[in-house]
Amino acid sequence: MRKQHVVVLSEEERARLRTLIGQGTAPARALTHARVLLKANQGEAGPAGADRAIAAALEVHHTTVARVRREYATGGLDAAVGRKAPEREYRRRLDGEQEARLVALACSAPPEGHKRWTLRLLGERLVELEVVETISYETVRQALKQTASSRG
């Protein structure tokens, strides 16, 4: 069967992959993909193995081998070995003003009958003060954690 995506590694790319594997400090996924590329290489110094043979030798699924070939053909060496960053973005539940009100509330004295603020108490008070319509204690926790980590 003719391969749709052909891998032809340059001498420099082969050296980079061998160094990556030799050091052994990269994530397991990157090491596996480097091994796949070396075995799939159809250049002058490559074994040009079949997908299923490579998969059996490296104990991965043959579709993984095909995917690594495709990533190399379309995006190059870094795309095939490295991990793609997620493209998703999450909408923030609290804007800057609401977050500031939360922090100010958390720094104030706790309500009567309580020694300290809890996440649930903070969330309930934000709703009472009509800062937000509804809020979960987890959102309160994440907002406070983010604020604390940005302060250093």
C-alpha cells in the first residue's frame, strides 16, 4: 500500500531526534514520536518501515504512526514531535470589578458567628450584594487562587 505522507528526514533532523531519544528527558509521547519518525524515514539513511511494522516494534497503534507521518508532512519536525497547545479559551466568569469586590470581601471581617470566610459564604455574600446573579464556590476558589498567584 502506498503511503500518503512520506517522511524524508535530513541529516540534521535525524541527529536532533537521536539526541532527543538519547537524552531521555523528553515526555514519553515525544520520545515515541521521535522513534516513529526515525523508523518511518524513507531518506537515504532510513529503514522506511511499514506503519504496522513500526507500530508493532514500538508498541503503539498503527494509526498513531500514520498520524505522526501526517503531522510531519504538514507541520514539520516540531509539529510531529511536540505537543500542540490547546486552542480553546474559557470565558471568565468574573470581570475585573467583580473580582475586586470578591477580594475586598475576602479581606474584610467574617460575618457574625463565623471565625473566617468560607468559599460558600463568600459566594452567598456576592449574590446578596448583587455583585453576581449566581456563583459557585469553585469559581470563588479559582478567582482567589488566581489573585493570590498573581501577587507572587
